[in-house]
Amino acid sequence: MAKDDNTIRLDQFLKWAGVAQTGGEAKVLIQFGEVEVNGEVETRRGRKLVEGDRVSFDGQAFTVTLAPYSGQYE
């Protein structure tokens, strides 16, 4: 998640959610049109997700929930 906003990139979210094991795998899933964001196919791996966005893949649905960045790990 970026320090200055409450977003996460789609490829990062797929890894975090356990849908993809690597960034490369997430990239392929996204580019092949296998991932939907809010009911629409998304082919941009850098798509920024915000709180409440719905991500779907292969019959699984996830709702994006983000905690504010605390700066704890700088």
C-alpha cells in the first residue's frame, strides 16, 4: 500500500489474498482477463483499488479492506 493514500494495486492485492503466488502470476491472470473489479473485467495490473472495491476471480469474491498506513515499517 502506498504511504500517501489508502490504495493497493490489483496485482499486490491478488498476492495478498492468496489468489496468485507471485507478481508474475498475478500479471498473467490480469492480462488474460480472468479478474474482475466491481463486476467488470480489469486488465491493468496497476489498477488502484480502494476500500470497498470487489475483486472476483474463478468464482471467488473478495472485498477490499484497507487499514490506514501507520508508518510503522519505514
